[in-house]
Amino acid sequence: MSAPERILRNLLIYLEGLAREPSHLSETKLNREKVAVLELVARGWKRLAGGSTADIEALIDSVGSGGTVLLNHRKGAPA
């Protein structure tokens, strides 16, 4: 596994966990953000499994910034 693949894998694992965290968002907004994050996760795993030829660097950028809303609104985060 190359270094970019390891980075992508670690980000995907992180995002999957972040999608399970309790949040201060309303249920509708939370669900919208979870769907967006999990779509990125699915694209990343597909790329790692060889089912896609998507640019791995672009995926890393997308996945790296994809959970920002969930991260900022999780319960226990500073307000």
C-alpha cells in the first residue's frame, strides 16, 4: 500500500467514526451531512479496492475536508 493509499484509508476510518458521533445539528441537517460524508467514504473505499481510477490526491483532499461540519457540531466540541 502506497503512502497516499494509507492516508486515504486512515481518513476514511476517521470519517466513518465521525459520522457516528452525537451532534448538536438538527436531525435533518445531521442526516444530510452524514449522507455527504458517507458518500465520500464509499468513493474512497471503492478507489482503494481498485473499483475506481479516481485521482487519489483529489479524494484525499475531499475526504480530508468532508467532515468539517460534523466535526464542528459534535457534542462535546467547544461551542
